[in-house]
Amino acid sequence: MAEYILGIDQSTQGTKALLFDQRGEILCRTDLSHKQMIDDKGWVEHDPKEIYANTVQAVENLVEKAGVEKGGIKAIGISNQRETALVWDRITGEPIYNAVVWQCARGAKICEEIEKDGHADMIRSRTGLKLSPYFSAAKISWILKNVPYAMEKAEKGELCCGTMDSWLVYRLTGGKVFKTDYSNASRTQLFNIRTLSWDEEICGLFGIPICALAEVTDSDGDYGAVDFDGFLKQKVSIRGVMGDSHGALFGQGCLSKGMIKATYGTGSSIMMNIGDTPIFSKSVVTSLAWGMSGKINYVLEGNINYTGAVISWLKDDLQMISDPGETGELSEKANKQDTTYIVPAFTGLSAPYWDSEARAVIWGMSRTTKRAEIVKAGLESIGYQITDVIQAMSRESGIPIEELRADGGPAHNIYLMQFQSDMAGIPVKVPSAEELSGIGAAYAAGIAAGIYKKEDIFHGMERRIFSPSMEKEEREKKYNGWKTAVSHVLTK
């Protein structure tokens, strides 16, 4: 019987199930989307029960679509949307509130109070993260403070406070396993990346009992065995768990110090492997890349709230396009001299600005600015934001960046990738595969299960290379215009 690895990528917009063969190639994929709940304050939520149901259904759909023997599945890897946080009852497994999505800044006031008390520098020095509502801590704190009796129950150990990976592991194992991996833990703003443990003082500042948090283990550790509510004939072990961006870093083969990738999803993560010693930066954050076989790797990372989501905004809200693929064609047709910029600060600006009060703006329009120019400005805003992070990362780490490895849906937009290469001034390499987050988690699981060999599995991935072609004077003019547009939305 052939052997397979099952990958699950639980992302912001939906859940993917991926089936890999013994060579690490994707044989089949299925997707299910879930509802985005957004109110007039810009607060964003997901239904955790819908996501769990979709995960099980996506796996069933995958196996049936692929037509493979269920018994051939030997290990499971899970990648997940990071920072999205939720709280559920430890006994019943029922969420006490919807999942608060990573984009949501509702915890801003909680962070402001902690900062007023002078704890921001201490938190950054221990967690590697700038105090921000972007991370999970303020989201969990908000739930505990706003749901009746939640804090009291959490202190008694009756609640589980976690991220999407720990929720799925808990539910898939029938409540037997409550674990998270180093990559996800390091993005909560509750985990001390020096001592590799939950930080008691920081948890206290946010009002989150440590007894309510998951056990932290290696990204290629043992997360229990599952059968997807009886769908599989026998239980299969979960042997890979990674935050989506960390999964993409691993899937891209960025295993050495100085290698960098950008994931173009709803938002974007620009992540650089910095080896086994943390480096602290003012503009970007320090996290754990992963823990594998007892060894830790660190990363520098800059996160952006709205990149691919800008394309969704152009399509769903402004109705300027009917399909994301139109953006490249319209951008090519647009007036190259148009000076319109879109700064998509719909829920504030994250790295390298860290201004949660900033608001979006369309700046620099002329009387001749039309649909094509606005679409071009939206698409280019993605490249500008990622360039901001790349420059800050290289400058503050002292590590030269020689190339950028790109993944995610928008990474297959030819106009955007060429623009990205021009703005960043370095080659951009795009693999033929799109599902790098799921690939990374699945590869980690396959290596841990002995199906794949680490020294072989990353070879052979085809990549398209985009090299800088824009004149330096034009590049600087465009980028300076972007910086001016950003200055109009910053509040601090």
C-alpha cells in the first residue's frame, strides 16, 4: 500500500486539506471557506466550531476526491493562522466566545494600560515582540475580561486559552491533548523566548492564568492520534504543527541563517532565519522559527495586516475587479505616471510602523486617475509594505539580504512580483507550488514519521526568478512617494 502524508492548512479565509506522496509532491487538494464576521469597528471574528467542522469535512473530501486507501495515511501536519485566539471550556470543548482574528485590534486599550505602567520594554526583551494588540495575549485577555465569569473559570483551570492549532489538536484528539508548538507559542506575547517557557509575570499583566495555557513542545513533536470523527479506519498521529508563516519558511527550505521568505496571503509575513541565537530589532520582531528534535531556531519577522486582503477589498467592496487575476492586467494598462498611492491601514499599520490608530487613505490622485490606476495602487501597496519590512530587517540585523523567496496566491501575480523585485532591489524567487504553509507542516510531519529525509525533500522545487529592472531614480521616486503617503496616516 502506498504511503501518504496529510497536510492541513487552517488559514484566515478557509481550510485546505493536502495529500502528499512519498516524494513530497502534492497529489490532491480540497478547500472549504468559513465566514468572516466583521463589524463597523473593524473587529474580526471566526466561528471556531465552523472551522473544526470544515477541517474534518475537508479531509473527508480530500480522501474521497483522491481515491486513495485511508490506511495509507501515515502522519498529519497542521499549519494555522497565527495570533488568532480563542477560549473554550476544558470539559465540554465548547468555545465561550468566537475566535478573535489576528487582524483585530480590539485589545488596543489593554496594551495601552500595560504600556502606561511601564512594562513594554520588559515584554519586548522577553518575548521578542513589540507590545501590540496584534498578538494573541491582548485578544485572550479581552475575552476573559468581557465574557461573564470567564476570568473566574480560567483561574480554576476550567478553561483553555489558545491559538487555532491548539484548538484543532484539542478537538481532533477528543480533548486528550492540549498542546501548541514553539512557533505558535512565540507569537502569543506570553512566551519567554529566552527561557522557552510561559512567562509568569507577563501572563499576570494580561490577566491570563498559566494553568489555562497549552503545553509547549517541538514543532515535530507528538500531538496525539486522530481519526477525524471516525472517518479514518485507524488513528493517525499528528507529527507536525507550525504557524502558517513558519511552515512556509520551512517549506521554502529556508533552513540556514540569512535566508528570507515573504508569504503573500490575506496579510503577509516576512521572515528571516537568524539561527540559534536571538537578535532583537526596533522595527520588526523576534520569534522562534521552530523547535525540532530538541533544537531551536530563531527568526526576525515583520507582519503586515492587509496585503492580499487589499485585492479582496478591490473585488468585494469596491467591485473594481471581478477576479484577482485582473489586477495584473489592469496595472499594466494603467498610466505609469499616475501618482496614486493606497495605504491600506484599515485596522492600523503593523511592522515597521506599529500604529494601531492609523487609518487607510487613497492619496495623490489626479483628475485623470481612473479604475486602472486605483487597482494598480492597491496592488503596488503590497510591494511597498513588504519592502518597508525587508529594509528594516536588513538594516537592524546587519545581515545582508541576497534574495527573497515568495509564496502565497498573490506571489503568482507577475506584475506584483516584478514590482516587488524592483522595489526591494533583489531577486524574487517564486516556487511553482502555492501551498508552502501546508507543505512545511506536512514535510515536518513526514520527516518526524520517517517517511521523508530532510536532506532530500527540499530539492527539486521549481522556482521562477524575477530580477530588478527598474532604474534607480524611478525606484527612489516611487518609494519616496509611498513614504510620503504613509506619513499622512501615522498618528505617532
